[in-house]
Amino acid sequence: MPGGLADLGRWVRRVHGVGLVRRVRDWLFAPTGEQPDPEELVELSRFATRLDAELTVNGLELHGIRAELYAADAGGWAPHLGLVQGNRVMVAYGDLQRAAAVLGRLQSDQPGAGSSAG
């Protein structure tokens, strides 16, 4: 791979900021067995539209899971940015598994969602 990890690190820093680089570094090199803080917000999923992300946040909150939306649309002024950066749904690390299960149920309940036979 040309450039290797150094180029990847520079790209992530440029696109997502230094904070993400530090979080990824800390996560990659954390001592084995060390668990993140259960209240730390982590990304559950990204959505191209703010509406889909808001509906997901509302669905999670109806199931008793605190969720937050990190929208990438400049407060609604640039909705096209959501297509590039995604609108992120964040949940507490302690709720991540339960939130993923609820998200799966929410997505399978959507009209027009394909069901897999098997």
C-alpha cells in the first residue's frame, strides 16, 4: 500500500480532525481488557439524510436509549453534506449492543425493507 499508515493517518486527520485520530489511537493501543467508559458516546450508525437519522434517534429514545444526532448539514443549510459525511447517530457505549438490536428491528419494520428468506 503506497504511503501506508502514515498517509492514512494524515487523511483521517484532515477529513475528521485530530480528535478522531486520538480516539482511534487510544482505542487501538488501549491495554487489553480495558473497557471504555459506559457513558462515552460512540457512533451507532450514519445516515445520508437528516430525516432518517432523526427518525432513528426518536425510535431509540422510545425504547429508553439516550441517543444524539451529530448532523453534518450545517444546521439544515447544506443538506448535501450529509451525503458526504453522513449524519451520525451516537449512543452511550454501555447501550451500544441494545441500540444495535433496536436499530435492526427499526430498519426491518420500515415499509419496503427487504426480508431475507432463509
